[in-house]
Amino acid sequence: MKSLKLLLAWIWVAIPLSWGVWHSVRKSMPLFQHPPASSPAAVVTPAR
């Protein structure tokens, strides 16, 4: 019976935790991608 309670407690914690981690990873993915070549941030101007 203790094993079942322990398993249910872990499931109770793991499901919301994994949901939050998944959404955090999804939202942070654009931070780690290179900007497109046509964006102003990617244009390099020569020094004078």
C-alpha cells in the first residue's frame, strides 16, 4: 500500500512538472536559433 501511495505522489508531482518544463523549453527555443539572414541584426556593416 505504501508503494502505491508513493507512486501516486510521484505522478501527482511529475505531471505538472513535466508540463512546465515542456512549455519552458518550447518558449526558449527561439533564443537559441540563429536570426534569419535578412534581419537587421544579421547585417554586418563595415567599419570606417
